[in-house]
Amino acid sequence: GALTVQLTFLLTIEKSNAATATVLQFLSPTIIVAWFSLVRKSRPGILVFCAILTSLIGTFLLVTHGNPTSLSISPAALFWGIASAFAAAFYTTYPSTLIARYGTLPVVGWSMLIGGLILLPFYARQGTNFVVNGSLILAFFYLVVIGTSLTFSLYLKGAQLIGGPKASILSCAEPLSSALLSLLLLGITFTLPDWLGTLLILSSVILISMDSRRRARKINRPARHE
């Protein structure tokens, strides 16, 4: 759940950068539709097929820059990035029944509390090798409250209010903003293959959202009586 999403995402950032980690995590919608198509043994529609294809091509460009003989990111970054996408796919689909029953904030709060308790023994054995000061406390406050708790709560609540397709389209601004902020604040540059790969992966999310809306209209369309 939340533990796996955050842990794999932060490990991807550690092995690469925030922009790459965010883009790779956006493979999760493609993983979700591919999984449901497999479980339900249904052939994906043309939009879903195009979404899967564009996400694969986008990932290829992002991690190889178009050269299949080399990786533009480390193997560890690729592994944790793909793991982050699978974790996000699970976290997006699994807690829907819990959220409907208990609400967004209790589910997010308890999942993060339990996740922190699980990691605590591993961290306690390592000890502390850093100095606790005001800057560190402020950084942790931002990471925990704004970057994690508030972000997860707002996204899940938004998805509950406006539906998954619209939420997915609106969240496409995240990888682009992450790339721009990485460029402006951290000096991390994206090459042309990086931008193309990012846009293709984001296009797959939009295609999936379009397919979901098309299916919803088809289901809600009143039957014609002769």
C-alpha cells in the first residue's frame, strides 16, 4: 500500500532524480488496465491498446534514449521505478472499498502509521548519523505532511468526487511540474528523448481516461425501445 508506494518512489529518486521517478510511476494506469484485461479475459479496446503501446515506447525512450544497447538511468533506478508503478497501481485499486466505508483520511492515516511502524525496526538498528536541526525538521515536516499525507488525501478524495478518469488527466500535470522544478531548482536537464518519453507516457494516461469515459457513456446510454 502506501508504504510500498512511498518507499519505492523515494528509492527511485535516490537512484535517479525526482522527474524520472515521477514519470515512471505514471506507468501505473497502464498496468491497471492491462491487469484487468488479463483477469477478465477481455480484449483491450483500440484506445487501451494504443495506451499500452505508447507507454512502452515512452518508457523505452526514457530509459535508453533510443539506444537499446545502453541505459540512460541505472538498472537500480529502472527496477525501483517499475516497482513504484506496480505499487501505485495496487494502491489505486485496492483501497476503494475501504475508502467508501471509512473515508479518505482514516485510510491514509492508518496506512502511513502502519507503514512507519513496519520500517521502524529496520531504521532503529542502523542508528542515526545525522544532526537534528531546524532545517532537517522542516524538511521532514514538508515531506510527511505536504508531500505525502496531504498529497495522498487530496488525490484519493478527488478521485472519489470526480472519478478516476478525470483525476488521472488532472494528475498528468505532476510529471511535467516535477521536470520543470527539477530543471529550475536542481539543475537537472531533460534531453529530447526524455521529453518525448514523458509525453508518450502521459498520453497513455489520457487515452486510458478517454476509454473509461467512452465505456461509461456506453453503459449509461438508455436502451432504445422499439
